[in-house]
Amino acid sequence: MAESIGFVGVGRMGGRMAARILNAGFDLTVFDTSDAAVEPLVGGGARRAASPAAVASNADIVLVSLPMPPVVEAVALGPDGISQGTRAKIFIDTSTTGATYAKRVAEGLAAKGITAVDAPVSGGIAGAERGTLAVMVSCPEETFVKVKPVLDCIGKVFFVGRQPGQGQTMKLLNNLLSATAMAISSEAVVMGVKAGLDAKQIIDVINSGSGRNTATQDKIPRCVIPRTFDFGFAVGLLNKDVRLCLQEADALGVPMVVGSAVRQMLAIATASEGADADMTEMVKPIEKWVGVQVGG
């Protein structure tokens, strides 16, 4: 395969995506601030770079998977960032940054002759491991043709738009719904347990009826009832995503009545359990308020 690929940010999500790209036979150069994150990929044949700029000087297409919008902007446009590289012509952001940052980064990179591609992903660590992520892409159509073989390595690719930020908006809508399902399902199950019902039976009944959703079908039975809380996505990051979604909704003039309540619940869970707590730990503040525990 002619094109060389770069990957910046090879942590829990990025490392798994990068590994799939490497195993598909692509030439890969990687950078992360953590040496431990880079080592397995280098051991598998990837090249280690000293900076994002160095990655962009050794690759035609550079992907990033980073935790916060300001970090994405710094890696893309800052000193020693991707825009300072000498080779890369395409930048693919698999992070969740929101449309405002996506547009800003796209404009900055365009000035350097680099095309930005929105490609936020959904599906968690398990999806990254299996290559079953939903990948929400927005970019010019001619660029999409070039990047699709790479993105096919990490999941199912959806071309959602041509403008910078449209893929990011699609991801925020997804995460708003995911957060809402977890918040309201936590309240419902805690209420049931407080009333004397069995948590597992509550979930079984809901999943056989019209109330089933992603939280009741997966997160609560897999992570809450066994008390493992290991879905793999931090509540602080979900809080950030919902905040970005509400900001975009406000800019578009779209009221978010329910979304605002979910944002408050996430803020409470983040303050109560810590930003690094698993998103499934959203149930814990509600449990504490009423003095019951779901499962265990």
C-alpha cells in the first residue's frame, strides 16, 4: 500500500485503532506522550516519532485520538504540531471536539495545504479492539475516497457530510442519546430497587418491553449490576461531550430541555465520583441519595 499513515494519541482507543491499521498492512508512524502506549505498536513494526510534526513529516495521512478539544487544536496547529510537518496532506480527527473546534482546526490546516477530515468514532474500547466502531466522516468527497480504506480498518464508515464539523455534530448527537439512556435508566432501576424489586429482573423486564435502550441492554447488566463499572469511557469525557452538544444546540437555536437535565446529572456524577470514573458510575450518586445499591 503506497500511502504511509501516522497516528498521534495511541492510548486506550487510539492504540487499538492504530494496531488495526498496522495489522492491515499499512506503514505506520506513531507518537504519544506516553512511552508505554507506543511500545506495543513499535514492537509490532510501527515507527516511533518524536513529535506530531515528525509524524506528519513521515506520513501522508495522520490520524489523531485525543481527549479534549484544546489538545486536538494544539496537536494540529501548535508548535511542533502536525501543521509543521513536511509531508502529510490529510488530517483525520477521531476525537470528539465539536463543530466549533473542528472548523477552527480545518481552517488552520487548510492554510498549510492540509485537508481536515472529521471522523469521530463510537463503540468504546471493545469496538476499537474488534474494528466495529461507527465512524462518522465529513470531508470533501475526493478526500473521502482516499481515507476510506484506512478508516475501514477500524469500523463501519458513514459519510455524513462535506463540511468541517458535520461529523462532530453527528457524534455529539449519539453521545447525548447514550448519556440520556444511562441517566434515566439509572434513575429507573434505583427507584425499582428502592421499591423492593430485584435489579436483574427489572432489567430483564425492561429489555422485553418498550423501555429497552443501550443502558439497559448493555451497560447496566454488564457493568452496574456486577459492580465492575468497566465500560471504558470516563464520565468526565461524557460530561464534556454533552456540554459541547448543548453549546452547538444553543448556537443553532435548538432548545435542549431534557439534554440540560442530563448535563446536570453528568456534572453531579463527575463531581461526586471524579472525572476519571466510568460513565456507568452515573448510578452511584442516585444510589447514595436513596440509600440502596443496584446489584452486587
